[in-house]
Amino acid sequence: LGGKMSNSFTRSEALLLRARAVIPGGVSSGNRANWTPFPLYYARGDGARVWDVDGNEYIDYVLGRGPLILGHGEPDVTDAIYHQLKVSQFFAGQIEGEIELAELICSLVKNVEMVRFCNSGSEAIHACIRLARSATGREKVIRFIGHYHGWYDGIAWGFSGVSAKPDAPPLPLPMSLGQPSSDAANIVAVEWNDPEAVANAFKNCRGEIAAIITEPIMFNGFWSNIQPIEGFLTFLREQCDANGALLVFDEVQTGFRVSLGGAVEHFGVAADLSAFAKALSGGVCLAAFAGRRELMKRLVETNTVHTGTYNAYPPAVMGALRHLTLLAVNAGAKLQRIHHHAALLERGLRDLASHTQLPLLVRSSPGAVTTAFRVAPTQVIDHRSAAEGLDLGLQRAWHLALQDQGIRITPEGLWYMSAAHSANDIATTLDAAQDALQSLSSR
Ligand code: PMP
């Protein structure tokens, strides 16, 4: 696999071998182990570029898997972080910037009236689900097969199992060994974009569903940039209202990327609770969950617990505040540039796809593009159809060939765009992608 490889990775390889003795797989996040030809080590990032420890330079579309929407090392953001570090790292008390950041989020995202900060998307989702259960007094959650909501036990379910009855939802399967099987009782897993499955789930579990949790755009693994079918999110909203359940949007990917107001603004569908992380913080460890006042106030008015030593870590808060302010300034001029450049990239990749015999498929959302290799006539609308005919060997070879050309995308084929990418970078990228495709064709 992978064809010729001209880049040298000797230093990365030596570090990885050393790491593997003390860090399982040499990586601190399981998905980093999927990198081709093996997990690399990096030395530096600047704007749209990164350099690995062997001195290879890349135009970076991984961007920390989404957070670095302004690019690597945006000086205003790093200054804000340094300044706070110098003043004081940490009080286990409040700083004013926390209020400003919450106010900014409330002003940008419709229906968000209150915000709490935490450290990761997984934590934010965990808190949303706890709040939804607290508010409804119910335990079951409808989630969609193939959506990712973090790695925590209670929600990392949703791979399709066999249904007990033809009209019953599939039994959810856990993502990992080590998850308590008892958690499955609280998960109702259905295919995305299947309104009938959602309606049946409510029928089968009458009065038991606390919430539907959904990525407003399917954005993870090999199933990225899969859009909701027309009216689907509105249908979820209506089903929740009709059944006394809450609608939770996992906006870890879509928040502040598809629109300044996230998926809520992009699709015009309001959530009750939302989780934000990646593009919220611009590369510092900060995430948030947010929602209607009456729900969020349960964190102080009832025994609904949310705590954390590092919550709202001041350097992260000040970095995120500067970052989000920059993104929002001039009615989101930077975000418009990002969308424009992502559309340029998408158009160029589609053009390449139309001139190759390889089954290259291009999908997109504002600010992010997906490339997949798939031989199947059906439209991609959910996990099942996305998986059908997917050529993971080609996907891997494409990742490697692009990397060899100095283009860095995720192994699953996701390309995030940043404000630091220029039209020139995109032209260079498309030339490189053409060469990469050619090398795949002649394998
Ligand atoms: N939800 C979604 C939609 C995500 O994409 C991710 C991360 N890729 C998470 C939750 C988990 O976020 P984190 O990795 O910050 O825990």
C-alpha cells in the first residue's frame, strides 16, 4: 500500500519506537494511531503550515482536527494566552473573561442563554445528557448510528446490532471493550436521516426518552460531511416537543464553523442544549455546554452536578475569548473567507474527481471538505450508505500520497479550512492532489 514515499520519517520513526515503550501505541488519542505510514511527530506550526520533526513541510488541513480555524499560532490568540499565564495561571475562582466569553457565545448562538465551561467535547456532551435526564426525569437517549459524541461510557454506543423485532430499533453496540453492558438499556440507536425510525423509537419507548442527541451534520470517522435530509432536524425538533424530550445538538464540529451561530443558525432549528468545543477555542483546551436558562439553571437550583478543577482554565478562556472575538469581528469576515476558500477547494477536488477513473467522492459543509473513495450507486445519507462500497485501501493510499506531496488531511479524508489558508495554498494543494491521484492510478 501507499506507493512510493519520498518523504523521510526517520526521526519520527525513532521517536515513535521510543514512545511505544511508555505510551500505548505511542499516541495519546486512539485515533492518532491510524496515521499513515505511522503516527508522526511534529515540531512547528505557523499559519496554514506545519513541519514534522524530519523537516517535512505540509499545508495543514487537519488543524488539530478542527480547532485551529484561524490557523497555527495566530499571534493575537497566543498573546492573550501568554498574558494570562504571566498574570496568573489559575485561581479555582472566576475571572472576568469568563463572563465576556459566555456573553459572546450567548450573543452568537440563538436560544443559548447560559453557558458553562469544561475541557473537552466529551465532557460537554456528558454534561448535556446529565442535564437532559435531570430535567425530564427520564433516562433513555436516542442517538444515531455512526455519530460520535466522545468516548465516555454512557454515550459511546451506536453501532448497529440486530433488532429483536422488525420494527424495533437496532440494539446498540458499544464502541469499546470495557463499557458496562447495562448502559445499553438507556441508548436507543437509530440510523440517521430516518424519520420513521425516530418516530418508532418514541412509540416503543413512550414516556422514557429524555433526549435526542445528534450531530447536526454527520462529521466523524469515515462518515463526515453527511448532511441532514430536508426537514430532518425540524422533524427531530417536533418529535422532541411532541414527546416531552429535549433536543441536544452536538456542535463540537459545526459550532462556529458552519456559521457563527453554528448549526442552529445554519439550519434554522433551535436546540435545547448544545455542546461546543473545537472552533470555540482556537486550539486551547476549552469546551462549553449551553442552552436555555431554565435548563442551565438546574445546575444551581437542583442537585445536578457539574464540577472540574480545570474548568474555565484562565489562559484557555482568554485565548478562546480573543479567538472567538477575531472570528466574529466584521460580521464574521474571517469565517466568510474560510467558507470561500473551502468552496474553492471543494470545486477543485470535484473537478479532479470528474477527470479520474478512481471513485473519488467529494462532500462538503461550509468550512470543511470530505474526500472518500466509494464504489456504490446509492446516495450517502447515513452510516449504512456511507460504509457501502467504501474503499479503505484507496483512502489510506490517498492519505499517504497527499502527505508525500506536502498536504496533510485526516486519515478519514476530512479537510478543515482555516483563515490562514490563501488562494495560493489552495492552488498548490490542487496541483499536489492531482499528482497524488495520478500516483494512485498508476499503482
Ligand atoms: N462530538 C463530536 C461531534 C466530535 O467530533 C468530537 C471530537 N471529534 C467529540 C464530540 C469529542 O470531543 P473531544 O475530543 O474534545 O472530547
